[in-house]
Amino acid sequence: MSKNYAVILAGGRGERFWPQSRAARPKHLLPIVGDRPMVAQTVTRLAGLAPPEQIFILTNTEHVAAIRAACPEVPSGQIIGEPVGRDTAPAAALAAMLVRRRDPEGVVALLAADAAIHDDAGFRATLSSAFAAAAKQDYIFTIGIPPAFAATAYGYLCRGKKLGESEGRPWFKVDKFVEKPDHSTAERYLKEGGYLWNACMFVVRANVLESAFNQYAPDIARGMKELDGRLNQGVPQAEALAAVYPGLTKISLDYAVMEKSANVAVFEAAFDWDDVGEWPALVRHAQADAAGNVVKGDSALHEARGNIVVGEPGHLVALLGVDDLVVVQTPDATLVCPKSRAQELKKLLQVVAAKKNSTHWL
């Protein structure tokens, strides 16, 4: 494990889990699945792969204190606040620079803070193979998820020919990344095989990733060199980030590097995965009652079927004669919507934002 590093990206806001998820307490700080914050579960999942002193968490500046409280095992100086959000490409470039400064041959796993994974052993086995391969190969390795259904909310990648093995696990060339498909296209991917969900998990030597940024996103690479120079001059990290980060291009890692690079390879995941992108995803991770209702908190339901009910302790949520709803109660806001329209929650939040003195609801 001496060269294994993990950088957890915890910059999202999880608006589709409103009203529980707020600007001050986003999705990765909530126990959406399980009984601990999602980011804390991600750190625990890395046990045996990378020690806490080799784990970094990149988050928004305003969430640093909350992340430190949720993940006390990670050294506080390795929980780093981005002064502004710039999407995943600048975050990945920053991750590569941080690891390379610690170890020029370090291998970094880039992971989301808020994925639901139940098979921790399978996760560790897959990442162990990727770490071992990345230490020897000049490839950017990604972890592709065998699709369980014709998902339209995920991007996909097309798996090509086998290129090698690591710890007995094969790895394959990535022929292409594809955008979120419509339903018929997703069904075709499922039928044809060879397509995997793009979980945006990457394992790569830090110097290989920096070389990719130099080639495909030179503006971001220049920004990282400037940041690196300021740190070498003894400028405090927060000050250096504030000077450089706002000027970086806002772009995803897939668009900036992965879709352009010829040296991207994939391991198929030997574990379950769900990005848990909206309230209806709870159905896949909780035991439903005989009527198909998934309930967290105190409730009373009569002639109600297929609902998702999430409440605060001590507050009773009662449903009578309604089906297929999402009902989420918090001390200052309550959501009621059809499950089929939960993906439209951001539109509702625009209405909430337009209300007078709406800040405390968002």
C-alpha cells in the first residue's frame, strides 16, 4: 500500500435529495443509504487499500469542517476546500499534483464520495488489481460497472480488446465513452453486451495523469504548475488555491481528458454500485413492506402502495389511499411528488429559490 493513494471528490450538492440535502449539508454528508454519511462510508471502504494518511478529500470550502467531523480518521490537512467549484477535471488535476508532491511514483484512485456499494470486499479486490496495474502501466484505468438494467441516467463506455491481467483480473481497452442514452439505446447496449456503466472511478499513476493534462488540457496543467510553484514558495495552501483555482476551466474529467486519451483501460467491477442519484433509488437499497412502500422514520400507511416515505424521528408521516409518491419531511420543509417525477426536483428548487427569504430552505 506504500504507493496507493485515494482522492475522494466530495464537491456535489445532491439537489435531487432535497429537502434533506441542502447547500450546507449536501448528499455526501447524509446517510442516504446506510446509517453513516456517505463520505464516511467511502473512507471506511478503503481500509486495506490506502491508509488514512494517504487519503485526501476534496470538497467545497464551506464543507471542510463538516467533512472533518464525519471522517476524523483522515488527517485534517488532507481535507481540502476548493474555493470555487470547477467540476471534476480541475479536481483530478489537483489530486494528481497533491499525490505527486508526496510521492513521484504514487498511484491515485479518484472516487466519488456518495456512491452506494454494499460489497466492500469486491470493491477492494477490484481496486487492488487496478492499483497493481497502474503502478506498472502507463494507462489510465477506470472501473466499469456491468449494467444491471437499461439505465438512462448513466454514461457508458464501450469495452474493447483484452490488454492484460492484474492479480488474475483482466483489463480491456476502452474503445469509446458514450453519453447518457435514451431508453432504446440503453436497451441495445444491454442486449449487445460490451457496454459498461461509467462510474467515474479512475486509478492512475499521478505522473501519467499529469502528462494527460499537459497533452489534452494544457490550460488546467498550467494552472496546476502555478499552484505547485506557489506551494513550493511557502504560500499557504488555501491562499494558493484562492489565487489559482477560480481561473481554471470548468469542465468534467471525461470531456477534458478521458474522451481524448488513447491510453484508457477498464476493469469490470466485481461489486455492486449505484450513484443513488434521486429519491426513487432508495427502493434498490431498502426493504419494502408488503405493499411495496419504503419507509425511513415513523409512519402510518393505509391502502397506500409503492411509496417512499422519509421522516424525522418523532414526527409521524401518515399516508391514506395514495400510491407511488415520494414524501420527505424535515423540520422546515416537506416534499411531496410522484416517484415518476422525482428527477425533476431541480425545477422545483428554482421555484423555491424565487421565494422571499428562501436561503434557509436551500
